[in-house]
Amino acid sequence: MTTKKYDNGLTVIVDTMPSLRSVTAGIMVGTGSAYENPDNNGISHFIEHMLFKGTIKRSAAQIVSGFDDAGANYNAFTGKEYTCFYFKSIDEKTEDCFDILCDLFLNSTFKKDELDRERSVVLEEIGMSKDEPDGVCSDVLARVMYRGSLGMEILGTPENVSRFSKTDIDKYIQSHYTPSNTVVAFVGNITEDSAYALVDKYLGGFISAPKKPRSDYAMQEFSFGYGEYIHDYEQSELSVAYPSIAFGDDRSAESAALDCVLGSSMSSRLFQRIREKMGLCYSVYTAPRSSKKRGTFTVNANVNVKNAVKCLEAIKEEIDGLVKNGVTKEEVERAKMQLKVGCLFGKENPMNFMLQLLRWRVMRDEDYNIDRTISLIEALTADGVTEFAREIFASKPAIAYVGKDPKANLHKILNV
């Protein structure tokens, strides 16, 4: 793997895998809803949509037909801290697809008729998101945890989306879609020289753009508390989040191991107790999530409203028991194997590996080092994971509930 950084900050990563007959390529920009404010919340996601709606030389139909003619898989997504555009194609179609990707990234026109048409699509997407209790619960939880931009929804508000103009988009792109805030990655059957030549050819204007400071957003402290959204869903959703570590922290291995022990697999403590022994829910799992400046360790459960109290009580008991008695050597050895396998399997999935390379550069301005990650995993001990668990679970959590009225004070179960 090689990394090239241009004078203006644009970074290009190439990981050659000659045994493949495909190439996966992506462009990731270090911006998302965390970089927005209440007046423009949702604009990162709206721009992601609009970049596929026509350029100086291609219509929206020609963009998608060009990818489809090459048989490529292609898409984009927006998160809180980054936005990504990508494709996967057979090696012989790499240049054709990269040409289209760079064209939509650099030369989109944002015509009024396309803006109006796409804002209707995004408004439909916002409406559909309210039909999914897990997504709504995630948004409620974010609003409890953070009082700033990290608490805002990625899709934005209907009011904002209804009024975004070309001027708004141009202003945001000029501020955030800058070379120093952008990373390009290639993974697959492509040489370093060929990849850099494609970048020089199709991102030439971007390479020559002046250097600007990387975007950033204000540090936001974690807040404990309780939030709910009472709605007549068939199933209810519970989330309990504790403050944890930032992306790339050396203790990420301890966090991942705790995830394995407590809730990421069918052998985990929460799954075995709450689903297998108590039969309280179909889905219960943990999820460590990390951002540039902080992270969370979350427990999630999809339950029937009649089981919400018992489920939350069981979650509390499992966490209390883990804090009191620690994790076992056997649990940590199982976690170490699961994590090592996950790393190695991830390397064998070009799309997942490319996204990992992009995230590390956007979030930390560092290369992802799989060998270092595995060494951190191999160094894990039961004492280390227990110490980490006791540290994060010592804090008061943020709790979110979405579903029918539980007719109970759920927040009191965890003393929030």
C-alpha cells in the first residue's frame, strides 16, 4: 500500500491486489452533519444526492447509464463526519468509471429543476426514516447525548431541505469540498502508477486548487439523560449509551473486545441471557461507535413494549455483574480470535478495506495499519478489558426509548 499527499493536502491511497479482476475506488470528503448548524442541517446529505443529478457534460441519466454500461456497483453515503462516493468495477472499466466519479464530484451543475425534483425525493426519505424505530431511536439518543451538531440528524429537517438553493450548495462545497479535506483510494487490480495517472488526469483541477485548512467542528461534551418518542410501532427500540473513546484510540482493541464479550455475537452475555434464557427480545446487541473527538459504547434492544422494563433491568444487571466480577480469560481469548478474523476477513473484502483506508485518513490523517491493529488485539488481557469496562460504565448513560408508551419511568432503572 502506498499513500501520496499533494501540496494542497489531497491524499491518494493505492492498495494493489493483483489476484483480483476488479478495482474498488472511492472519494471521501471530511464533512457531514457534524459540520453543519441548525440553519443548514441536512445540506451534506442533500449535496450527496445532487452530485448524481447532472454535470457540465453528463445528464443524470448519462451518469447512471455510464456506470451501468460498465457493469459497476456504485453509490454514495453521508455520515456525521464524512461523505463518500464510490464504485466497484472490473479492472478494464476502471478508467471509464473513475472518469464519471470525478466528473460528478467536480462538475455538477445543480440545475433548479433537478434541485426541486431531488428535494422531493429527500423529503420522502425523511418521511420514510420516521417509520423505522431503530433509526428514530438513534436520532433521539444523539439529541440526548449531544447539544451541538453531533446531535443533529444526518438527513436534516424538512424545513431546511425545502429551501436549499444552488447558492447554499455552492457556498458549502467551497468551504468543505477542499483538497485538504478529501481522500481518494483505490483497492484491487491496479498499479500505483496507473492509479496516480488517473488522479492526475481526472482530478487535475482539484490538484492545482489552492491549499485551505481542513474543516473542523466544535468539541461537544457527552450528556447523560433520557429521551423518548412515543409512537404506535409494532416493536419498541431501546438504546443505552456510555461515553467512550475517540476513533483510533489505542484502547480501541479493549473496546472491541468488550463488544464481543457483552453483545456482538450469539455467545455474548446479553444475547445469551436476554434472548436465549429470558426470551425477552429477538435482537439485543452492543455497538462501540467512535468519532474524531469522542465515542460511545451503546447497548441496543428491539423489544415488545411489555418487555421493555424487564429488558432494561436485565441489561443493567449484566453490566453491573461485568463491572463487579470482570471478564474471564476464556471470553477474552474468544474475543481476540473473533477480532483477528474480522480484521483479516475485512482485508479480503475490497470495498470494506477501501472504506477503512479512507476513514483512517479522513479521521486521523494516518494510514490504516492492519498489522498494528492485530498486535493490539494480541496484547489484550482480561484485566485490561475489565479495567476499560469499569472506566466507561462508571459514567451515567444516555437512554433513548422509541415505541408505544411503556407506562414506566425507564430512566430510573439506570438512575438517570
